[in-house]
Amino acid sequence: MRNKKTILSASVLFFLGVFTYGQEKDSASTKKGSVKTNNVEEVVILGSRAGARSKTDSPVPVDVFNLKEASVVLPQSNIGQILNAIAPSFTSTVQTNSDGTDHLDPAQLRGLGPDQVLVLVNGKRRHTSALVNVNGTPGRGTVGTDLNAIPSFALNRIEVLRDGAAAQYGSDAIAGVMNLELKRDTGKLTGQISYGGNLTPTANDHTGNFDGQNIQLDLNYGTKIGTKGGFFNITWSSQFRNPTYRAGTEKGPIFNAYNAIEQRAMQDGVNLSSLFTNIKDTPNSQQIIDYVHQYAQGVNYFSATQLSDIQNANTFADFTDGSGNPQKGLWSLLSADVTDQELAYRGLTRKDFNMQVGQSKLNNHQLFINAEVPVNDDWKVYTFGGYSLRHGTSGGFYRKPRESRTFTALYPNGYLPQIGTDIQDISLAAGIKGKWEGWHIDFSNTFGQNSFTYNIGNTGNTSMRFASPSEFDAGGLRFTQNTINLDFSKKYDVLEGLNVAFGGEHRFENFKITEGERDSYQTYDQYGNIWNGNPNIRATDFFGQALPGGSQVFNGFRPENAVNKNRQSLAAYADVELNFTNWLLVDAAARYENYSDFGSTFNYKLASRIKVAPNFNLRLAGSTGFRAPSIHQIYYNVTSTLYTNNQLMEVGTFSNDSKLAEQLNMPKLKQETSKSASIGFTYKIPSVNLTFTADGYFTKIDNRIILTDQFLKKDVPLEAQLEFEKLNINGAQFFTNAIDTETKGVDIVISHNARFSGIKLDNNFAINLNQTKQVGDIHSAGMLKSPTLEKIYFSEKSRVYLEEAVPRVKASLSHTLTWKDLSFYLRNTYFGKVTGADVLDANGDGIIEFNEHQKIGDKIITDISIAYQFTKNIGLTLGVNNLFDIYPTKNLPASSNNDQFVYSRSTSQFGQNGRYVFSRLNFNF
């Protein structure tokens, strides 16, 4: 801790020293040969249709991250984790034990939702993921963009517009816009081979050493096409990532006395489960009881009294004898916990029953191209796109032998089911752009598709007993988008310069749910037939508990869940940017958009930059915005069948167009609407290349779409209960426009670079402070409109995911020092405190308040790397992410699931993998 504070303090003092030096230099003449400055400023395209301008002259805040240069020294290798480390306004953390979300990290900007930031590639709208985040993680109920489907090595730079921009770019751009600019390099092959892993005492379930090994190969090649600036650039990336293990030691009960007797019988060639299918309806009860008596004698740790009670029991259930005395049957006697004794007998330890908590196993292969060919001096055709195939494997909750969901005849020690996810992503854009009579024209078509296929392994359909396979195709999700754009822009010599732009967009979207194989969702009876709902013919375990159907850990999508839905939208926009004088710039934009499924929306934006002094600008903006409900949120549904009160009942997520939603008078989903305002300034000290920017912002969003908690039939009003009964439904949750929110915050960025005596130094400091709060009433509606149900519409956990699970304060301070062929990189990132979502006794007073949660403390993560270029073709980088092996605050026992979740899995800070060491060989030819 002392070393960490020393490095941070040294960084801050160094930065302040540079600032003081810069102020002195700005007021004095610069001596020849002292400090060389670089007066070429980064330019940005995002946020304006008038072309490139310097970052400090933009009327809205835009960050620029040069990945082509930074990839040499950064420890992180995928886009989401790179931005999480270097962009304080951006948050993305690897999730664990969250089904498909384990392989797709939800990303947030300025504390708003993953679906409230628009992603562009080369200025064109990128399609979103097929996955709906329905688990207990930040961003629950949202649909984001799969940033990890794009290789970071294919990028030249990333621009992040930190301002509402729906009036310019359309739906989703409430928090801002990210533009991923692809490489255009030609004439060389560049590449890197990286190897790293987590060197930490908490590796391998807190036994230490090394895990999470990661091997990655990145290649990029470009060549010229013709002699007029044409090019073709291609990137290939392959990643092989091992899982990390961060569980503690399983502390709960694992084996009961029956498991011990069953094991002794198996060792003697007798499988007790083969003697019955439904123990409540079997003709050979006495044979089973006799076997229990026989093999109980082989359990040498049973006490004499315990063994005697078992031998004297001749019934399964408890009963009352003729004298009126209660007597225990075998079900009661054999439910006794014998975990520690049986572990010793089987040569196992409690850690053998740990869950796989940490990052998932991942194999990722990506291909991306970017090409442009001039047709003549004025026109050029272009295309870009890629293909990504990612296979991930994550663990579920351990199925212990003592549980009815474990068929111990096949799995005597239980099993850890695996969720396999194949994520396929395809994109292709093509267009033609050029000049015609002073107009810049761009016509393009952009296609994208993302699909999730679930393959569940090392599991079983317990109701099938011996006939169960161990792997299941559980179905999948697919999202397709096709966007056609036609854009016009032209500059006029009016006042100090006028730019007029307008255009149109057509977008087609399709969302598809594919059903899984029958055994992945079906329940079977004691005869091996599909269960018809009769409780008397269920297959059971020894204790008479019904064996659940469907693939354990993840039930497949059923035929009733399968959908194939389309929608379309049309949009038109206009954008006018006018320099009234050389010190006053005003930008006005308006956009009309019409959707086939919910109607139309009109939005506008007004932004201005005022040059108060040659190096000091004020900037301000105000806008309205919207986010259309994603087609996933409208049609996503997943349900299962349970037997409740002597009848089959459905539970799960019901789509917005379902019969139940209609009967309950649930309103159709509509767009979220926003009002945003921002004000800030930029200030430069050119003599030492020191730049300051500060921007405050406020965003109000009405009718935010959330995923409710489960409405149980017993809890809803009587008229709603009748509708539940008509459709045989016991519990349901919905997507609905339920809340309004307000977000306010401040972004501060300080950048500095200097050149002296052959040394190049870059320093960057950035901090984001933000707060999101739910405001006003909860919009309950229809038959579920009731004050008592508002905590189901928007539960306390959902409030925490929205308001407190992401840091409200995040800051980054980095330095890059380059001398000849040597580069040194140091970064400290501060992650503010967050709140765990579980409601528990956090203060230890024995009272659990409805809003009592564990606070997870703030931390500073230090990254360091050193790179050396041996020749012009070969270089080597060595580095460490999380140098001091910092971990989040440990969970309180009530949230740890028997010490399996040592750290919270419902917050988003910096993950729980600990120190990561890496080496990277860089080459170019």
C-alpha cells in the first residue's frame, strides 16, 4: 500500500510540476533549444458534419484515443477493457456466473445504460448484440453493442463524443457516441504476439500461483490499390484465454447420509436408483429398504445410535406408532449432513465442489478489412467489415449430491455444469462517396448480424435419469440490422463559414429466438414420457422430491419462446453549422424518425463554441434525444413450466406483445426521451503543449425501459390474479417504460506533451464524476397498477444496479516516456466506491433494512510497462496490470453463497482477477 501511494503521489507531483513550468514558460520567452513543442493538435470528426477540427475547438467534448500507438504498451487487449482503463467516463467489467453476459461485457458511458451509447465504425452505425442482459449485473434489461467482436488491433483510434447526439445520429445516442476508426496503413505487415496471466496469491481458488493464461496473435497488413490513394487493409486476431478461479472454499452441506449409503452400494455393484423411478410408486419398497440397511453398515463413521435408528426404520416417511409416538422414517434419518466424514472417505476436499468464479474460458477469432478505391478524381468506393467467432465456456452453480436436481446414479459426486456460448458476428459496409458541384455526397449500405448459440455441457436433464445426455443444444438468439444512408454536405462562404448537411436513413431490424432441442427444456415422467402435469407420476429422487426437467443450469428455449420479428425505421436529418465570426460558432441539428412498431419522434440540438481568448474557449450544448425500444426488449421471452397448486403453471419473462401483457393492459413499449444540457471550457498553454478541458452535463430521461422483477400470482390484485389463472401463469416479469431518471456530472481532462533532449513525454489526467438517480413516480400501469407492487416494478436491487453499482467517481493519471528506442508507461486509475445489490445486515446490528447494502470501497489500480525496439522490425514489451494485486472489498458472508463469491458479482469496478503480467513481441516488415 505504501508503494502504491508513493507512485501515485509522484505522478501527481510530477504533473503539477509540469503545469507550473508551463505557466512560467507561457509568460516568458522560450530559449532556443530548451523545450521543443509539438503544435499539431489532434483533430476530431465526431460531433460535426463540417469536417475535421481540433479537439479543443469542438463545440462538444470529444476524447481521442490513439490505439495504434498505445497498443504497444497497454496491458489490455480488447476494446472494452482498454476503454475501461483509459477513459474515466467509460465503464466495462468482465462479468462472472451471469450466463451469456460472461462473454460480453456490458459497457456504459457517463453512468448511463449500455443501450444509451451509440457505436459507429468508420462513421457508420454498428449493430447491437443479440444478447439481452437479464441477469443480476449493471445494465440489467438492456441490449448493448458487442465491442469485443472487433479486434482492437484493427483500429487506428477511437473517438468518444461525451454529449447527447440523437438529433445528429439517431436512436441510442443519449449518453454519447463512440466512433471506431479502422486502420488505413499500407506497405507493411505489422503484428504482435502476447502472452500473459494472473500472477496472484488468489489464483486457483485462493491457493495461489498463476491462472487466466492468455495467448493472443494480432496481424495487420495493408497494400496500396492504384496510384490515387486507394488501399486495402486486413487484420486477423486470435485469442486463447483460460478461466480464472476466484471462489473461496465451499462451506455448505454437500453429502447426506443417503449419499454415503448409495456410494457403498455402488462400490458393491448395486445402483440403488435403478431400483425405482418414482419412490412413492414402486412395488419393491422393501427391497430398497433392505439394501439401505445392508449398506449402511459399511459407513464406518455412523454412530451406533445412528446406525441402530437406520436399521430399525422400515418406512420411508415419518409415522406415528400405535402408542401415539412419532417415529422417524428413512427420509428423515438419511437427510443428515455427513459432508466432512464423506469427503474424507472419498479422498475429496471442499474445494473440489467450488464453482468456477472469475473470467470465463474464451477462444476468439476475428477478421476485419478496410478498403477504399478511387473511381476518379472526385469519387471513391469503399468497403469495410469483419467476421468474428467467439466460443466461451462459463460455469454455473455446482450441483451437489444432496440436491434433488443432481442424479447421483450418474454423478455420485455431483457436477459443475458448463454454459457454452458460440457468438458469431458478421458485418459488411459498402458505399460510394465524392464531390458533385461543391456537395460532398456519401451513399452507403451497412449490414450487421450478431448471434448467440447456447450449448450446455457437463450437465443433464435430471427427469430423464439414466437416459439423459450430458450435452444439450439450448437454442439461441440472433439480431440482424441493415442500414442505408444517404448524406449531403456543402460549405458556403457566408460570414466566417457555413456548412449545410442533410440526409436520410432507412434501417431494417430482425430479432430471432431459436428453440433448443426438446430434451433441453422438456420434463419427463416416471415412464419416460413427456410429463402431462399429473404430480403422481413424476420421477423422484430417494427422498420423494420431483426431479426437475430441462438441461440443468440453462433450460433451452421452448417452441413457445421462438420468435422471428422484423421492424423498419425511416429518418431524415438536417445540420447547419455557422461561424458567425472567428470567435462564435453555432451548430443546429434536427432529426425526424419514424418506426414501424411504435411511431415517430422529432429531436433537435443546439451547440456553440465561443472563443473568449486565443487559447480559451467556452462551449455549451442543449438537445433532446430518444432511444427506441430495442426489438429484443419488445419480443424477448423465456419461460418454464412448474407444477404449482396441482396444476402446470408458467413462470418467466413474457414479451411486450404476449397474451398476458395484453390481458393485463400493460402498455406497449415506447421510446425513451431525453433532455440534455452541457457547458464547459477548453484552455491551452501552447508553449508547453498543456491543454485543459472541463465539461459539466445534465441528462433527464423519461420513460426508461427496465426489466421488472417477478410478479407472483399471489401478490397481484384480484383482477390480475384472474388473468394469471386463465393463462395458467404463476409468475411473470416484463419490459416496461417504468421510471424517469436524472444524471448529472463533470468531466475534466488535462493533457500535456513535451520534447526535450531526445525525450518525448506524454502526461494525461482525466476524471469523471457522475450521479444517476431515479426521480418521480414509478409508472405502474394496467391491472398491475398498485402502490404495493412498485417495489416489484423497480426493486431495490434494480435501483442499486442503476444508481450505485458503477463508480460515481473514476479518474486516470498516465505517463508515457520515450527515449530513443525505449518507452516507459505508468498509469494509476482510481475507481470510486460502489454498492452491492444484495439486501443484508451490512452494519451487523441484527436488523435488515429494506435499503441496507454492503459498501464496496474505492481502489487505485496501477499499470506499468516497458517497451524496447531492438531493431526497426522487432520490439518487446513487458508489463503488469494491477501491479499491487488489488482486489475489491470482500463480500459479507450473507452475499458469498457459502464463500463462493468472495467478491461481488453485481458491481462494475475493475474485476476480480488480480495482478496480470504480460509480455508482447511486436514486429513489422
